[in-house]
Amino acid sequence: MRFQRKTGELRKTCLAWGVLGVAGWAAAQAREAQHGYHWPATVSFFEPLTYLMVLLAGAAWVSLLWPFRLDVGAAGLTVLARGSTTVLPWASIESITVIKAGEGWANPPLEIRLAPGVRLGGRWATRKDGRRVYTLLDVDDFTVPPEGVLAALQRYGGSRIDAEDYLRHRHGKRMVAEWLADPSVFDRYRRSDSDESDR
């Protein structure tokens, strides 16, 4: 099964940051012209900040030109990241975990821990207990819902996949949303309140 990164929202965000940076730069230029400032002797604080915003937006946009693809199968994973393709047999993967980001489960990252000596191209690694650990992608950044990605990983990866807490959270949130969207719930409460007031 093949999973890819969705880029539509990311491109819009990058474009918004770029436009905001250019608008801020133009405003800083107009302000400096009005007050007689001249670069670089005197310059407002905001002008370097707007340069940085445009630079970061441009760098993020360029990074989206490199696709991210995750192929999941019985033999293992094939990861395409930043132009580098890495084939990872399941024996080389110790675990794949959905990591809780802060206090909540808002868009948590999918973290892969590899066996000693195994590397993943196109990603920066951190070290934990002598193992290389990589962030693949945030679970909400795939083109399919997180449940679809995690179901495929669990089907082939078995006990290597640690996502139960996150899936329980998603299931509970969905159940609450469905319960609140059911008009009969409020009808029952209104009837209950009416019965209480009649006593």
C-alpha cells in the first residue's frame, strides 16, 4: 500500500507566510522612507524579520518539491524522502510509534526506531539508547486518514506498531462528536428537564 504526503494545505501556509513577509517588508520600507531611515545605518526591527519570513517560506516551498512516499508491504517499508529512497525490511525496524505532542494528540508525529547500523535517507536522526530514531511524518499529513495508515502498518508490522493510545483517543473523539451531532440526544435531555420541572 502506498501513502503520500498531502501538500495542498502546506503550500497555502507557505504562500501565506511569504505574502505576509513581503507585505511586512513593503510596510517597513514605506515607514523608513517616511522617517528618512537608510539601510544599513538605521533600520527598523521588522525589516530583517520580514526577510527571514520570506526566506523560510521559500525554503519550505522548495522542500515540498521533494515528494514523501511510504510504501507498506509484507516485506517491509520503502520510504522516499527528499529524493532518497530507502528500503527497510521489517527485521530492520524495531518500532513505529505515534508520539504524543505535548499534552494533547493534535497531529502527532510518526516516529520510526531502527535496528543498530540501519539508516534512513532523507531524514535527520536522533539517538535513543544507541538506536537511530527518525520522524517520518505527522499522522494528519498523509493523503488518507490516520486510521488508514496505521491499519496498514499494523497489518504488516504487527507488534512493532505502537498506536493504540492515539487510536483510542481518535475513536473517543469521534464517538463524542457523533453523540453531540445526534438531535435525539438533546430531545432526551429536554424531555428529562421537562419531567423534572413537572414534579
